[in-house]
Amino acid sequence: MKPLLLYDDEQVVLARRLGRLAGYALRRIEHKRFPDGESLIRVRAPLNKRRVVILSALDRPDPKLFPALLAAAACRDGGARHVTWLVPYLPYMRQDKAFRSGEAVAARVWARVTSQHMDRVVTVDPHLHRIHDLQTIFQVPVHVVSAMPAVARFIHRRLKAPVVIGPDVESKQWVSQVAAMENLDVHVLKKHRVSGTRVRVRWEVPAELKRRTFVLIDDIIASGGTMAEVIRQLKRSGCRKIVCIGVHPVFAAGAEQKIRRAGASAIVSCNTLPHSTNRIDMASLLAPTLRQLGSSS
Ligand code: R5P
């Protein structure tokens, strides 16, 4: 019997592509909410001795976490041999320390809970800042897939005279990979965070670059503050073509408008989360990992 890929309604597009490419049977997780807000989860598929992957879109994670854990429990109770959680966007990773006394380190709590319920985690370009290695916080194997080959391919095919910009030092890991793959100029800027939604970036753009296509690459677009601030800087320096690429299109309310108002020529994202800006498909990069998981004994 084929391994099973379970998905929620949000991830149907990615699930269908992955099912085809990786050779999985597909099944939607049935999810009902009672009037009091509690969830009822049902997995209607043969589970005994089967390898199962649960695909979740974990932006706005809190109401989705418990239903996913129930789905994992349903698989185990039905006799599944191995349950992998495919969470292309790994939430809570920016809360990687207690910034003030009395706060929990959410990234560690989330990793601990996940490790109790899943046998393995597969994710895409997690936000690693103060935690450098996911294996130090998860007690189950974590497999990280990079979106950068797909981002590099998109730039190669669609953009003329690109120069790659990392909005902050953390983005260096991604922009330097893309630049190396396509042999592009790259600049990493310094970002100063003023508040949860406001940041400050300063950069005097060298005159010889101003007519190029500026490709801003970041892992997460959340409030849109980072992208908008870099765009404003570039515009002030006379740059015209500015394309924003985000791996994880979290997009808090108003974020997309904020970036467009700042003057983005285009906003593009990977389909780690479903969003109208999805142009870069992750299925072909995720499929080899799933194929391997589905066939191991
Ligand atoms: C933080 O360092 C991340 O890499 C992103 O730059 C950040 O999460 C973007 O958030 P926002 O869209 O809220 O500025």
C-alpha cells in the first residue's frame, strides 16, 4: 500500500502536487468544530502499519496545533508505523529566547510538544537565529529542505540584471546561497528593530547599481515592515525595479498593502504557506525527502 499524505483544507494544492511527485495516497483530514470551539478530527483511511505524513500550514499556529496533534494520535491509534509532520513553515522560531523576565521560550516549548507526538519533522528554511541547530531543541529527527534552489531558478528565469539584497544579517545564509548558485552580486544590509512592526535600514546604493533589478530575499514576511523599509531606502536612492521574495508568506493583516505602497514592483513567495503571491513551488524540492520516507522500512 502507498504511504499516506494527510492534509488540511489549506494545503490542498501543495498536497496534490506532492502526492503525485512522491507517490503518496492523499486523504483530507476531517475536522469539525463543536460550538464550544473544541475540535473533532477523523482520518478515514487504512492506517495499520502505514507510513503517514501530515502536511500543515502553520501560520497563525495556535488554533491549528492541537488539531494536528489529534490527527497524529488518530494515526497512531489506527496502527500507523511512522508519523512525519511536514510543516514547511515552522512557527515560533523567532521566539527563541525570553526577551523579558516572565516570558516562555516558545520555540523550545513548541519543539518539545511536537517531539512527543510526531516521529519526525520536515520543514523548509526555518528561522535560525539564536538557536543554530533544530536538533538541539527537537527530540525527534528534523529534516530541513532549502527553498533556495527554487528561488535561484525563479530569478534566473524571470528577472533581468538582478542584484540580490538581504535585508538583515540573518538573511545572509539565504542570499549568499542564491547569489552563489546564479553568480549574482549580493548585498546584506543592517537592520535595526524599533518595535514588533517597525525597523530601520540605512544603505547608500552605489550609483552603478541603480538601474538593476533589486531582489530582496527574506525568510519570513510577517508585518511587511522589513521589506517596506528596505524598499523605501532603495526608492530614496533612485532605484526603480524592486522585487520582494519571501520563503514564508505569513503576511499579517495589511502587510501586503504596506509593501505595495512602499513601491514593490512585484511580491513573490514560495508555497510553504498558501497565499496569492505564491509563484515558487516547493513540491519538487520536498518530494525526494518524502519519497525516501515513504520507502524506508
Ligand atoms: C527576522 O529576522 C526575519 O528574518 C524577517 O526579517 C522578519 O521576520 C520579517 O518580519 P516583518 O515582515 O514583520 O518585518
